[in-house]
Amino acid sequence: MALTVADILALPVMRAGDPDVLVDAGLDRVVRWVHVGESPAVAELLTGGELILTTGGPLRSDPHRFCTALAASGASGLIVELGPAMPRIPDSAVRVASEHGFPLIALRREVRFVALTEHVHRVIVSEQFHEVEFARHAHQVFTELSMRRADADDIVASAAELLGTPVVLEDSAHHVLAFAEHGHTAAELLTGWAGRARTDGVGLPVGADGVAFARIVAPLAEPSRRVSTVLERAAQALALREMVERDRAALEQQAQHGLLDDLRSARVPDEAGASARARTLGLKLARYYVPLTVGVDIEVGSDEISTRRRKLQVHDGFRHALGLAKLTAISTVTGTGLNAVVACTGSDPTAAVDRAGRLVIAEVGRVRGVRAVHVGAGPVTGRIVDAVAGLTEAEHVAAVVAAMRSPGPRVYRVADTRLRGLAAMLVDDPRAVAFANAELRPLLTAPDSADLVSLLRTFLEASGNKTEIARRLHLSRPTLYARIADLRERLGVDLDDGESRASLHAALLMLDVVGARSG
């Protein structure tokens, strides 16, 4: 614990001098060292944190200037021993000390300065030794934790033990990842945590390469050197663990990518070989396997490194979501997201994948720069090789969902895509796009194109129900009838004809898919 001016005044050797505190502001200032100064120029030699002892010599010539210089130098305080040469401290010195919040103390009895400085320096050096020893011990504790690849719970618990106070590890969204109660209940410690996380106690970011992925907090601690030391060491251990895990995950991901690539290229001929390799990569043996494609609309980073980092964060979010869903998978990052084969050990694989999909959308959606997440699932199978073959269907479904207007946050399957799915399959055929443009050209080339297309879309979605159309567009009946008549005249078709409606609907879906791909 750092020694303050107040602590020194309480020492017996100081009390023997009958101290009179003339200015009590700043008594909590930390004293780094004690100097005896009888020269008016002593302030020029100080570096801050010194307590000055004097018999009053520097105060005789210009007390105002001397005290001002001491305050400006960062000195912790001034102690003056009164005597025949300095029976009282000048008023100007007291005024300056008061103005600067600078401790000023008069000793009314003689004190052996050498005894005082020796005692204080012994305490300071002893305290510094204890701080160095504590820092060495903390370094040893966290080095040992890193060497044995301890998890976050162990690192946080060790930090709490060293500090004697609770410690919490949170992510960037203030979700608690690990905590050590240390004499407090979880309810006391974590109730209302998200609102208190940034204001309570002392905290430090946890990260590497300038990117913080978490924050370690001692919520009940006051700032001190020991708290900073422990939290810094703990943050380093957590960051090192994260980097090691990412390196291991990168190797594992490379192996999973190789397996999926081999399976899709038919380089693994049978289920036995596929299952054996998949199990070595963490995929559990299961009754059902489901192909999954996660399409991600993400902002391109300012450089290749930041873009790659975001894609890795997307994959980390996917793996975290599967962990929350208690499922295993082999997966690979693609240009637009990732592909995976998910193992489902339960009796209802559809429900399991639906729950996992919602978690994936939530976790991946938290990655910085992600604008939208779409999840498409292929058919449920009992074999890994069949699930890999089903990735083509999952990719198609995810692409179709990306072209939908405001799709819900859920897993989609081919049965959910229907005609829109057919449009997505045909969009690369120039003849299909030419058909859509020909059908809608009278609207697309008009000055009020957006309003006309919106009216047509609403008309088709409402199956021509004019009451519903008027409600959705907030139009009166006469105005709506006039606009529909104008729409019919521009298109040159009978809007009550089923084939005309189907043709126009298909054209709109085709343009939606084209717009989603280009946008």
C-alpha cells in the first residue's frame, strides 16, 4: 500500500515533533521519497512525489515563490521545523499552499530529520519490495496457468484469489463469460451487470493485435498498482489462450475444409472413410446429419487483413452458436459465408437445426460489419456423404433467402423458397432476365417506376383484393381504381387473368434476385 502524507504524519517519530497541519488539503498524496531541502532552488531538482523537510531557510527570502515552485514541481508536501530562525511560517506561504491544495505542516518541536527520513525510506523501500515480490508472484501464477492452457474460469479465479475480490470476464456485449464470486453471491455480483459494467470498479480490455474481444473487471476494487498488475497479467493470459485456441482452430478448420472438399469432389469413396475422418475432427457419431449453409452479407474491410479477420469472426460466431446448441459440425468458410454438416443426436433433427440456426443468426449478427445472416438447410440424412451432397441444395436455399425482401430470422428449406427458388436457379440464364425485363419494361422505363412497381407488387401479393390493397397503400377506393386502371393500360394485359398475374409475379421475383445479387 502506497505511503501518503497522512501516513507519515501518523508515525511516532513525526508525532514527537508536535505537527501543526496548516493546510490539510492533499494529505492523501502519495509520498515517493523524502528530501531535506534548505536551498530555494530545491524545487528544480524534484521529479514529483517528494515530501520536503526544511528548517525554514528557503522561506526567509521569498516564501511565495518557493511554495509556488514546490507545488508546480509535483511535490507531495512541505514540512517546516520551527525554531529561532523561523518561529512561524509566513502567511504568504500558507496562502499559496491553500490555493494549490498543497499540504503544509509546521513542527513545533525539534525532530531529527535523519531519523525521520531513515524511517520513512525504510517503509517506502519495504513497500516497493513487497510490490515487486507481489508482481513476481502474479507473473509466476499466470505464466503457469498459460503453460498448462488453463481455461478462462481458472484464470479469472486466480485473479480474484490474488486480489481478494470478485473478478468478472465479459464480452463486448457485456455478456458474462466467466466470474469468480470470492465471498459474494452471483446475484449480488451480476444483477444489473450490463448497466454497471462500464462504471463499477477497475477494468482492462482483453485482446491482441489491437482488437479487444473481452474485458476483465474487478467490480468492487479501487484503482491501485496491485489491481492493475493482476488484471494486466490476467488479460495477457486470456489473450494468449485465445491466440493459441485460434491457431489450433485454424489448423482444425483447415482439416475440416479439406475433408468437405474431398467429399464434394468424391475423393472419399465411402461412408466409413468419411465417418472415420469426421470423428477425428470433432463430429459426433449421430443418427442424423444436416447440410447447412450460412450466407453472410458483410461489409468489406479497409484492407485484406481486416476482411479476413471479419470472416474468421463470423466462423467463430458460428462455432460458438453450435456450442450453445450442444451440436457438433464440420465446416468451411466460403466466399459468401460458410458451409457445414451438422450432427444431430436427438430424435428431432429439424427442431435441433432450427434452434441452432436462430443462435447462429444471433451470434454471427453480432460481428462488426455484418448486415444480414441467412441460413439454408438441405435434406436430413443418415449419412455424412449424403449430407455433403445436400450442401448444393442448402447453398441454393441460402441464396434464395438472401434475395427475399425482409426474410425472418430462421432456417429456410427448399419447401420455403418455391417459385422464388426457381427464379434464383434461372437468374444466370440471360433469357430469363430478358423475359423479366420485357414483362415489366412499361413500368421500369416510366418516370414513376418505383411507385408503379410497388403498386404491382402489392396487387399481386394481395391477389387483386382491392380492399386489402387500399388498406396497405393507404389509398381511397376511387384513387386506387384509377391507379389500377392506369397500371393495366401501361402493361397492356388483363390483371384479372391468372396467367398474366403468374407471368408478372415471376418477372418481379426474377428482378428481386438480380437486385439482391448486384446489391
